[in-house]
Amino acid sequence: MPKKIKNCFDKNLTFQKLMEAHLRARKHKTYKNEVIKFEINLENNIINLLNNIKDNTYHVGNYFQFKVYEPKERTINALPYRDRIVHQWYVEEFIKPYIVPKFINTSFACLKNRGTHMAVASVQNQLRIFKRNYGDFWILKCDIKRFFYSIDPYILFNIMQKYISDKKLLSFTHLLIFDNRIDTIGIPIRKLYQSIFCKYLFK
């Protein structure tokens, strides 16, 4: 795995890859109005999106805010459908192959072939090892209050800079983090991957 992401933005920016991103974004949302409207003129919409990204005229759309109450009350910031396609493309082509492998090995949520059950198995294994080596112990269960809303986007971008040398990809990453921001501090909780590229610690 290379230390930095190099020369990959242009080769991964294709009609086919954006179409695949659309198919992922529409999953379980086939009958949503915004999806239906996008698919009425699907090929032209994908081509326009592709050209917007290529000629640097793409900008993040306006957020639509709503609240969910399970498992706790949270404010969700949903973007227009075309932006969710872009996020799917970005995550699939750059985050998963290049950034996810750099996560600490005890990251489990939202990761393919990991998840809750593997996290439980890992914790149980660590408990057995600790019990065998040290005897009785205490466990601290805690959560970081308003974690996403306290993330400094400048620190986040500086972290991403360490892993990206592709200038076009770095510029696009800056666009996704800072364009059309709601607040100067904090990362909006999005329906798509809940900002997967800032959720985990890197090695």
C-alpha cells in the first residue's frame, strides 16, 4: 500500500464509475422523487456531473436538515441526490482502497467484512487476554458528546493532506470538506457513510 495517493483522480473519473456510484446511491431509494427525477434523464445527468467535476464547476449543494430519534436524537444533513452520487464515487474510488487500509485494526463500524459481530468478538478476545495476564480489571464505557459537531475541518484536511499527493484529488477533497459549509467547526452528520473519511483514527 503506497504511503500517498498519487495520479488517480483522472483515471477514476469516468462515466462508468459515476454510473456505478448512482446505482449505489439509489439503493433502497428507487421510489424517492429526487431519484426518479434524476433517472428520467439519467445519461445526460451523469455526463453533466462528470463534466462539472472535470472543469471544476462542481459545487456541493444545499443541505436539507431533519432529525432522527433512534438510537438518540440527532440532526441529519442530507444533500441533493447528485451530491450523494459524488460522495459514493469519492468513497468507493479513494477512501476504501487507499484510506481504509490505514485505519487502526480495531475500527469496525461501516467497514466491509467487519461490523458489530466482529467488534464483539474482538472485545471478548481482548478481555480474555487481559484477564489471563492481569487478573481482575475495570472497563470504562464512554462516548464523545457531539463528536461530529466538534471536529475541526482544518485539522481533518491537514490529516488528508498527509495521504494525498494527487493535486486534483486534494483540491476535490478540500471542496467536499469546505464547500457550502453550515458551520465553521464540525462535520455535518450525513446519511451517506456519516462522513466515513473522518470517523476513524489512522495508524
